Amino acid sequence: MPKMKTHRGAAKRFKATGTGKIKRNNSFRRHILTSKPTKRKRQLRKAELVDQTNMKSMQRLLPYL
């Protein structure tokens, strides 16, 4: 069977942690930042983990991550 291809768009956006979970960056940080509170913008800087309900589709996109 041939090798599976990695989804290159997803590979640029997600990283694996040491325990095998997948890290992602938050959205809503690109523009129109003046109307958002400083607290919200500060919290959006931190990366989060991909939710367990999305892990199956993430494994399909990133088979070798």
C-alpha cells in the first residue's frame, strides 16, 4: 500500500506535543483588535489543544505527526 500523504496546510498550523496531543493557535487575533479587550487578546496568545472530538479527523490529515 502506498504511503499516506500529509495535508500540508494542516501540517503548517498544528504541532504535536510530547504526549501525542495536538496544539493549535487561537483564531480572532488578526484584525479589528481595537474593539477587543486587552484581557481577551492576551488570552488568545496562548496555544490550545485540539479537542478530543476532532482528533479522528486530525489523524487523517496528519498521519505521521
